[in-house]
Amino acid sequence: MGIQLEILMYLQSIRSPLLNALFLILTISTEVPIIVLFSALMYWCINKKFGQRILFSLIGNFVVNTGIKEYVRAPRPIGTDGLESLRVSTATGYSFPSGHTQTATSFWTSFMILAKNNWMYILGIIMILAVGISRLYLAVHWPIDVAFGWIFGIFFSIVLIKIFDYVDENKKYWILLLLLVMLSVVGYFLNSESYIEYFGILTGFVLGYIVEDIFINFSTDRKSKGYINFSKNRKNESSLIINIKKFLVGIISLGIVYIILKYTVGIIPNYFDVSNIDSFDMVTNYIRYSIVVFYAVAGVPALFKVLNLDN
């Protein structure tokens, strides 16, 4: 790998307890559970349209990243002679492009596009660069993986947000359904469990968005046309309490749905003859993730309406 290995070896040579902690925090901050939880908070409680856009961008990037990884199948630097990789427990799958880098780039690029705030541009650029460098510092990716994580993250975030805005403004839901059909064809040829799981997440989001937009249409009571207002207007306490209740209702009920589905899928082989366990896992994971995300996008807002928590 020549110069790429030299870069990783150099970063390894300057490691220290302080830098280890810093780069571990940076890499953890962009892992899927944290990013998705923040996006869910945004969607349920703060700014619905902003949350929808950023979720679509993130999930779309998950699918793209996993699809490319499964097609290229590039090995990671983990295990290279003389190189000590850190936090390898989260460095699963193939190497190209860097998933953490593309996720962070997608998140902060989307945030910058939608927030349109100077200090957010500065913070976003710093975080995008820092997370990418953290993957090199931890020696779990090659520099080319990180470089293309940045490129793909920026490009696909811009494209996906434009697609979502067009669909949302013109109510041309068929575009999103066509996108699902196209990506399902890719999944058929890749035959990858990881890709199918993320495709299930995207399926749940698209179907949930359409159902919510047509039949539920909950509100976060923001009149900013989908953009965050960074002014210093103070929210009253009752609004804060309602948002806390909404988030707790959303997270707890979502956790219950996830556990029930996981338990149900887990006991099926005990009662039915499953001849091909790999195919069974792939299909049920797709269905399970689709249902969970559908509930998060459409079911939770419906529950807000029932409980009179809709702003």
C-alpha cells in the first residue's frame, strides 16, 4: 500500500492517551445509533421536515456505502504487520469506502445544507475532517477509504436531499418507490445480508414517510419551511415538557416494537422447519428492519396524535 501505509504508521507513531481518547470520542460520535437517535429527536420533537431530510440522506448513504463495500470487497488494514488497530469491534465488514466517514460527512453536510448558518459550516467542516482522520488514527481504514467516504458523503447527501425536496414539494411519491425498486435489483445481485438490512431501513422510511405525509401529518409546530431557526427565542416550559414526553414515548415504544419483532423472528425456527437459515435470516431481517423504521416514521407520530402530544 506504499504511502497509505506510511500515513497510518506515522499516525500510530504520534499516539498518546489524550489523542486516543479524543479520536475514540470522535469516531463514537458518528456511529449509527447515536446519529439515528439525534435524527429521531429532530424528526419527532424539533423540526419534522429537517428530520425527514436528514434521515433520508443518512439512510440513503448507509445503503450506498454498504452496496459499494459489498461490491468492491476491499480488505481493511487491520492485521497488517507493524500496525496496531484500535476499536476494531466496530470495524466490521469491508474497508472501501469508510462507513463512519461517509456517515459523518452525510450528517454534517445535510446539517449545513439545511441549517444555512455560518458557524454550522465551520463546525461541520471540522467534524467531517476530524471523524475521517480518526478512522486513520485508529488504523481501521486506508486513506483512500476515508477520501472516498468524504466524496461520496457530500455528493450523495446533496443528491438525496434534492430528491427528497422535489418529492415532498410535488408529492411525487412514485419517485421514491421507483428508487426502492432499483435498489432492490442491486440487492438481488449483491446477495448481501448487510445491504438487505440497510435496504430494509430505507424501505421502512420511504413507506413510513408516504403514510405519514398522506394520513397522519403530525406537526412539530415549526414555521420555518423546514429550516432550523437558530435565533435565541426561548421556548416555554410546557413545550419542553411535551417534547421530552414525545421523545420518551417514541424511544420506549420503538424499543418495545424492536424487541417483540426480534423475539418473534427468533422463535420461528423452533416451530417451523427452516431449510435455509441464511435466506431466512436475510428475509426476516429485511422485514423486521422495515417494520421498525416504518413504526418510527409513521407509527410514533400516529401515537403522538392519539396521546394528544402533537404540537
